[in-house]
Amino acid sequence: MKKKFLFMTIIFSLLLITACGQGGQQEEQTGEDKTEEVKVLKMATSADFAPFESRDPSGEIVGFDIDLAKHIAEELGYELKIEDMKFDGLVGALQTNRVDIVLAGMSATEKRDKNVDFSIQYHHSGEMFLTLKDSEIKTIDDLVGKKVGVQLGTIQEEGAKKLQETIDFEMKQVDNSTTLIQELLSNRIDVAYLDKSVATGYIKEQDLAGFDDPTSSSPGMAVAFPEGSELIDDVNKVIEEMQASGKLEELKEKWLTEEE
Ligand code: ARG
């Protein structure tokens, strides 16, 4: 009897291992490989950036970028696989061809453009300094002597470094945008410097305050690809169609807080 049980357990484990192995294999098919039956589009994001990408209570990654990516994948006939990683690792993931595309509220800066390629821009967000509601910090001049938090690898990290040349404040870099907000709420930083389209959501939900960055001149957000990717033209076409049909605007209305 015992022997039979052992035998069944071994068989079951073997079946399980085979099943897992197959799942893994499917993931190996990349967007470039068009000969496979199921074309998989490997996307990376940093799911710490609501409403563009964050985890819902069930742990699923949702948001504006996710809906956009799903639509792109569907239109081009791919199955979308999403990998969650730190924002400052995304450009590297493209450079090493670990993923086919990145949607992460990523601003299409000239500096990044040297290492990756970008689609046309699908959204423009200014930048904002987010504070607690009763904060006395109301303009960038009030930043003197304060602690300003930014997310590692973002345009705001660069912007803050530049601002430090003229305004004397301390900068704190964290690798996660959600952590950044927690730092603000728990008074470990005085200001969080981030995209306006994200900040406005927090102002509403968490009853915070904020002011626009008058020095901001950042480019809009775009889909990023490994340099020379064959997908760029097709993705641009889908985005253009979405602009023309009103589908892109619809997504903005669904996810983004209106900005004054
Ligand atoms: N727009 C900014 C940038 O491109 C911040 C993006 C942060 N995105 C994120 N998923 N945490 O640098």
C-alpha cells in the first residue's frame, strides 16, 4: 500500500515538473520570433506608479499603460506577458533584449534615446512637488534646507540634481515610487518630486498638496524598445489609430485624474 502511494507521488511530481517546464518554454518565445504559433510580447514595467501601473488588491498589475499595452498586443496579434521590475532596471532590460517593450510612464528623453528607441508619445505629464496638506513649502524657493524625495533613475532624480546647483536642499533617492509616497506621509521627506499625472491622483486620494515645477520641460511618455526593434512602426500605427478613434482619450478618462 505504502509503495503504491510512493509510486503515485513520484508520477504526480514528474507530471508537475513537466507541466511547469512547458510553461517556461512558452515564455521563451519572444515578439521577434514570428514563426511560433503563439507570439509572445514580453513587456516590462515598474508597477509602482498608479494610475499608469500598479497592483490591484488581488495583486494583478493594472493601469493606463497596461490597458494600452493590452490593446497594442491584441491589435498586433501577440500574447502579452508582463514582468515587474525596478524602474531603474528597465532600460537595461531592453538593452539586453530581456524584454521586447517597456511601458512605465517613461518619458522619452534624449538621454534614454541614446540607448533605446521610443514610439510616438502617448501622454504628456508635467512635474510636481508633492507635500503634506499643511506644508509651508509652496514654491521651489521654499525647498531650501528641506528633504526632497525622488525615484531612482527617473527624470526627477536628474532634475533634482540640477536644481541643487541653485537651491540648497537634501535629496533622498528611493527605488520605488510607492515607497516615495510613504516616505512623505510618514514625514521622512518633506517633498516628493514626481510626474504631475501621478501626483494629482495622490493629492485627491490622500488629501495632499502640491505645486507645479516651473522648471519642467520634460518630454511626453512613450513606449520604449530595444534599439532597432522591428515592432516600432507597428506600435506607432496602433497608437496613431487610437488617437484618431478616440480610444486613447477614453483610456485617459478611465485612468487619469483631471489636471488643473
Ligand atoms: N516619467 C518619469 C520618467 O520617465 C518617471 C516614471 C516612473 N515610472 C514608474 N513606473 N515608476 O523618468
